Amino acid sequence: MRFKAEIDVMPLDALLDPQGKAVTGSMKNIGLESIDGVRIGRHVRLFVEAESSSAAETMVEQACKKLLANQIMESYTFQVEEVK
């Protein structure tokens, strides 16, 4: 079976986000003062061949832990769905 995973990797809330801070500051410059607290992360999409949804989720979890996210500085969430 083929599955698609959508993964979001974000800096931990306790850590500074220089990119997010710069974008937040720029919002004021373009007249969007009411927008603040911008955090910049990454979105990853990948496809997995697996026997079941749970097997695909296990593989995606391993990919996140071992390669896609630095767990000291980032958190991640993901969704897996079967591709027909």
C-alpha cells in the first residue's frame, strides 16, 4: 500500500526563532501591526510503501526522530493517509 505523510517541523516554543521575529517585525512595516508571534518552520511531504497505516506511521516517526527534526530544538507533527 502507498501512503502520503504530511509533516510539520517547528522550533520549540521555549527557543528563540530569529526568522519568526524578523517576519513579525516586518508585519508592522507593511501595515499589519495586529499580526505577531510568527514562528517559521518546515513542511515535509513524503510517500511511504507499507503494509498498513500503522507500519507507515512507524516509518514516518522514525524518519522524523532520526533525520527530519532535531528534537533538542524542534517538535514535529504528522498525518499519514493512504494514496489510492
